[in-house]
Amino acid sequence: MAKNDNNQRHLKGYYRFSKKYPSRRGERPIHESRKAKKRERIRTALFCVFLCCLFAGIFIFAKFCYNLSTRPLDDNVIEEAPTITADNLGTVRATYLQNDILDDIGKLNEFLDTAKENGFNSVLLDFKTQKGILTYSSTLMPYSDDEDYVEIDVSIIERIKLEGFLILGRIYCFEDTVAPQRLNAYVFENAEKTRIWFDDSAITGGRVWLDPTNSKSVKYLTSVINEVTELGVDCIYLDSVQFPESRAGAVPVYTKDDATLNRNLVLMQFIEKAVASANGRPVILGCPIECTDGGNTEKWGGTLFDSAAHICSPFLENPGNSDFISYIENTYIVLNNKAQNNFSTVKVIPTIKFPVENLDFYEKISSSKAESYIILP
């Protein structure tokens, strides 16, 4: 039988000049050296070691995450109290804490316990008195005074806060009988500034005031505010933010032509600087009720109801011809509704003169519609 020369199948083989030959593991070089085989074994071993390390790392990380997620919380960890701001201030029910009580730890504890029982959560402390005395250690006014007061330090502040109270630091501003002579920032009776003005006659104990138009006065007061906030006070309460009233025969003079003096602008700018110096703490502006409605040209050049202060605190006293609690409630609701249209002052917290004759006043005010208030003796 003749051989089929048309067979198209090609048999795979190798020849003397071939570089590779077929094998079970694929084509391999014919002249494969021992070094090449050794390198392949090393690569295989290193790859196995890498896989083992990878699996071990994944296992350790998974074990760490599991232990961290199942670890019990430490009950002894004390979280630092958040800084009080105008946004998180909440309800403020403050009572006045007299400076002389701070000297006796027993009296202080008794005062704080009674305050809690009467529904208070804050205390009002004087850091700059009506006379101008600084009741804390300050670098601004290093003077000695015969007036007795207890120095407010960090330990006192921490003791009050430990009982859960907020601290409102009251600062009397331009009503000051100490700083004018130290700063040479008097209010004068004449444009030449040669005759110092007093708010009363010398016989009846007339006092000098800081000049609101004097930059030294503003710088001093804002520095006091800054120091007080650094002590740990939660809120700044500004008092006597006003021009002094003239009296018979003694009209205070500030410029060569006070007819062009914009008193309202002067005070508004001061409040702006006071807020900037408060280190983010809420600023409360204490003022007579007339300062929120109607105003007074000589004192404020109008009203200070909508100022840079976060909170306005008008003084309320018993009108005598109606129920005091109802009067407080109505004023609180009306002024807070009015404050909704303000640009800066967004809340009203009244400062209430406590009627001594009303023994159940605390119980009534705590259950009234006035959510926040400040009580003065």
C-alpha cells in the first residue's frame, strides 16, 4: 500500500538546533543550568514565606480589633466639661453670691446647698465691683486698697463648679472710682479737661467715672474681661455700660462739641470689643428696663437692646400695683419675642430684684413661664 503523502498532521519534536524541548511542565530550555533551578526554588520559597507573613499579620490585626471592640469602658475617666458658649448655654437660673461668703468653706457649702434647693444652677460673682475694685489677682491694676474682700482664685471657681454651678462674672464698667486716677481717664466738667466731674457733691460722697470715649478706659475694661474669662468664668455679665447722668450744676463733657457725639455708637463699639475679649464666652448686658424700650439720650444715646452682647438682661423690680410673677412672665415673653428680630442679641434673661417680703418667691419663679432669670438681693 502506497504511503499517503498528503497527511497534514505535524508532529512536534525537537532537533539538534532546537533551544527548547517539550515536557510535562511545558517547554523547558534544553541547556537549563543548576543555578536557574536554584533561583526558581528560592523564589517559590520566598513567595510561601510572604503568604505566611501576610496571613499572620491579618490574624493579628483582626485579633486587635476584636479585643478593642470588646474592651470595657473605664468608669474612672472624667471627661472635661465643654466650654459654655451662646449656642449651648441653655437655661440660666442664677443667684447672687456675696464675696464675704467665699472666706468660709462652711458658709459657701451651705449657700450652694440652699441654692440647689431653690432651683438655681448658676451663681453671680463680682469680679470688678461698683467701686472699681478687682476681686481677683490682676496684673492690670496693682494697687492696695483698704476695702476688705476675698480674692477669687482658681480653687474657689473649681469648688463652685464641682457642685454643678455655672459662674457669671459681673464686671462694673464705666462706674469706677479707682481706675480713672490710675489711667488718667476721668470724666471732666469742661472741654479743656481741667475740672474733674463727680456724680454727686463731695459732702455726699460724689464719685468719679471712667470716660467711655477714652481709649484707655476701653482697653482697661476689655483686658479685665479677658483676665476674668481666663480664670474659668462661664459667662461675662456687664453692668453700668452707660454714660453718667449730669446733675445740677455739673454736666459731664467729653469732646469739644458733645452735640455731635454719638453716644450710642460709642457704647455699641465698646460692647463689640468686650465680646471679642470674652474668649467665646457668652456676654450678658445688664441694663435698666428703659434701656430695652424707649431708651435714654444722655445715658445710652437711645437703646442697647440689640447690641453685640449675646444676652440682654433688663432689671425688673416689683411695680407694686400687680402680681410680680405675672409681670416677670409677661416681660420675659414679650422681650424674647422681640429679640427674635434682632441681629446680635438673641435672648433675654431678666435680672430680678428679690422681694424680701415674699417668702415663697423662689418656688413661684421656678414654676413660672420665665425659664431663665438672675436674682439679686
